[in-house]
Amino acid sequence: MSTAPNQNATSTTASAIENEIPAYRAIHPQAVFALICGVLAILSFASWYFLAFAVIAVVTGLVADRKIQRLPEIFTGRGLAQAGFGLGLIFGLSAVSITLVQGFIRGREAKSFAQVYLDVVKNGKIEEIMWWGQAPGLRDQVSPEKYAEETKKDPKKMQMAETRFEPVKELKKAISEPGAELHFEGIEAHGEEGLNYYAAALYEVHSPNATKDADKNRYALALMKASKNPKGKYEWWVEDLKFPYQPSSFVVPDKPVDDGHGH
């Protein structure tokens, strides 16, 4: 008896089963890496250094997606690659946009305060200028006159104040000369410093009647610091003042200047 028909039927059935079983496809490792970087890109909101994760997620996700499309019989994971690409793009662009907007607002607020400080230096007494050098919390508790009175009672505070505000006295002396004027030139730099913010305000002292050419145009730099109140508004004070000052030479201090008052 011939068994050929049975053998043919068995062979046909086996081939059909084999065709129904999908071939194994590996998840492309770059797709997984892109997804991981896309998730980590959320840290871009904390620091611009983490924008590297967003960039890597976008680039790697795009590359992985294209490779999977070219070799669909070997690789899978397009969903992971596209998710990594999307997360990197969303988190990266959002972090940059928010940072730019915050920087614009901070710069605008710094300019506004620099104008206020300009008027204080030009028209205020040393006591008032010293008062603007204190953090907003302290200014709310004591008047300029009271602050100056309390400082004079403490020899240590008085010595520190005289050292700190010596450049202010020199600046006041320079603008008191006949024909001298003080102008606000702009903000050289601003940014974040820990939980606080800083801005460097540049001022020009124009003294057309000065005997020395070098003294006809001199510059001062006010290092301003700020914190945000519960409403999110910047509250500024002047941490330090340099006079004379060479424009474009500002360097962010490694550590906050301690004047003995906790800021």
C-alpha cells in the first residue's frame, strides 16, 4: 500500500504551521535607549545640562525608527523609538521655552530694580544705600535710619559696613563733582545661583570736567541678588558694588558674599 498521499498531507500541514508561526524579531537596542533617554529628559527642567538626554533621545529615536523600517523582518520596537523621540522633543523644547521665558522676566525685573537703585545712589544718603543692601525680609522690619543706628551701635557690624560700602562712598564722591552724571547702561549678566538669583547692573559715571582723561568715563557694577516671594515676584537687594569697574569683566562669585547678616 502506498503511503505517499499521507506523507504529502503531513508535509503540507507542517509547512502551513511553519508559515503561521511569526519569525522572531529582536527589539532594536537603540529604541530602548531612546526611550530611557526620553524619560530622563524630564530632568531638563532642573538643569540645562540634562538637555543632553533630550537631544540623545530625539536623535537615537529617529535613527532606531529608520533602521527598524529598513529591516522589519529582523527588528521591532518602533513604538519605543517613537516614544523616546516624542518625550525627548517635548521635554527638551518645553524646558528651553520655560527657561527662556523665565530669563526674559528675570532680566526685565533686574533692569527695573537697577533703575531704582540708580535713583537711590544719586539722591539717597549712605544710610539709605546701605539699607538697600539688605535682604527684603530685613528691609521690611527696619527703616534706613534705624538700620544705620543699629549698625553704629555694633563695632563689628560698623567695621564690616565701612569696608563693604567704601566703593559706594567713592561712587558718591565721583558723581558729586561738577557736571558729573550717573547712567544705567544695562545688565551684563543674570542667572540662577542656588535658590537665589543674581544680576550684574552696569553704570557709567560721566565726568566731563575731570582733569584726567581716564576719569571722564568710569564704570561701576552692582551685583544684585534676588529671591522669590510666595507670589513668585522677584525681591532684589544689592549684594556688592565695584567702583571703578572694567566693563565685561564680571565673574559670578563662587560663594555668596557674607556681610554678617545671613545673605
